Amino acid sequence: MDNWIYVCDTSDIDFEDLKRFDYKDKTFCIYNIKDGFFATDGICTHEDVHLEDGFVTDDEIECPMHQGIFNIKTGTVIQDPPCKDLRTYAVKLEEEKIYIKIP
């Protein structure tokens, strides 16, 4: 069963930034970019480093360790060294509150 989980208010994430969100035994990143709010796994697929200290530009997140880059909307690897895409999650807004759908 899929669950919508409250993460934070929209005002808690600056434009072109992200917020770390831990739920049960998993960690996520919620992004605020030009096209809205998006969510991915929070750990880089290359070296198991958290992306929370990464650099957000347009619709890309750059890993803070080896500068691998992922597309925030699709999770697709854009620049090596990662070779595995990030998992993405559905996001919805209700009254300025951000929710992600966690399977």
C-alpha cells in the first residue's frame, strides 16, 4: 500500500535547495526547483554519500563527494562517476505542505 507522508512546509526549502528527510530506515531529499518540488533517494548511488550537502542547480543535484550529477526530476545520471540512477518519488502539495509517496 502506498502512503503519502508529510515532509515539511514549502517555506522550509529555499529555491534551488533541498531538505533531507528520514523516514523509518530510509533517507530522501526533497528539492525546490523552478518546476516545483521533487523527491529522490537521499544517498548517492556511487559511494553511499548523502546528497544533503550537494549542490542544486536548475534541475540537477551534484554529489558532494565525487561530483556525480543526477537529474532531480528523473533521477537519471548525467555525469559520472555514478552509473546507477536515483529512485524518484511522487510529491504533492496541500495547503503549503509537502508530502511524498513512499511505497
